[in-house]
Amino acid sequence: MHYTFIDIGCGHTNVSVDQYGLGVNGLLVEPIKEFCDVLPHSNTVLIECSAITERDGDIDMNVSKRDMTGIQYIPISALTTPTHVERMLKNHKIFGAESIALERDILDDKRIVSSMTLQTLLDKYKITSVEQLKIDVEGYENIVLQQLIELLRSNKFNVTERIIFEYNDLSNKPELDDLTKIISNEFGFNYSFKKVGLNEDIIMCKLK
């Protein structure tokens, strides 16, 4: 089945629904329940409350101890300028670097969350191709991209338009650079860097 988007580690800001709306086949993937509870969804835009890791099961995840009540969904239009970001930070509960999985210890608290591989996620929703795959998993993008490459090589999955993933100080940048080159060279994508809100993304576009 073809999906318009899969948004892994979507959080509750800069979500693919802002771009595509709720009338398409889409999947929002986020391990923190409080964020999942406020995400927009529909009969065709679904929510999976899990982390994407190397295995199926459960993992420890670091989550801030700050009050999680009253969280609101914030569209990307509210985060397009530094002024907007400052206003949102003052008036809404926007959390950064929440979904840092496994053994990172820079935050305060741990909880157990559901985890699955990318293959398991695709099998669960019977997804064989997607227009846009967006990955924002706080420094573990390499784990998802390694799995993606194997799925692309085996023709079990196809990305028809774009792959977007975060590239910042939490990332293993040399490894991400290597994985980006593999995807570009083997599967026909060009790529560029783009500042999005407070972060930098790599945007990979399928060559026509």
C-alpha cells in the first residue's frame, strides 16, 4: 500500500500533517504518549505510539520531568521565524530533545516505551511505498537509515519523492554523511541542507 507520508519521531510541532492535511494516507510515529494524545489524525492519518529502533519490544527512553499536562499541537506556521518561536516558547508547552532513546543521560527521567524496527512498522500498516519519509529521532537517525537502506536494497520498500532527516549536534555526522551518500548513489537522490526552525535537516529528493 502506498502512503503519502511517514513521520517518525514527529513530536507535536512541525508535523507532516501541516504539509499534507488529514485527507491522505499518512502515519505519525511518536513514542511519547502525551504528544500522541494531541496529534491531529483522521481515518487515513494514523498514529503509532512507538520508537523505531533495532529491535521489537520495549526500551528505556529519557523524558523530561517537566509537567506534561496541557501540551498543545503547534503547526509549523507558528515556528517559521525566531519571533514566532520565542512567542510559542513563552505561551505553550514546547519541549525540545524529548525523545532521546536508549542510553543518552542528558535528561531527567526514564520511562519504558514500545519499540519496533522499521520493517515491523511497515508490515503492521502494510506499507510498501511512501512519497515522503521524515525522520527526527534525536541523534538516532543513523539507526533508521541503516534499516531503510536494507529495505530499499531488497525492494521491500520504496520512497518515491523525499527523505528528510535531522542533522544536528546530537547526530553522528560522519556516519550520517556516509549513509546519505549511499542513498544518493544507490537509489538516485540528490540532497541539500535546510534550516528548519531551530534545527538543520538534510532534504533528499528523488531524481526523476
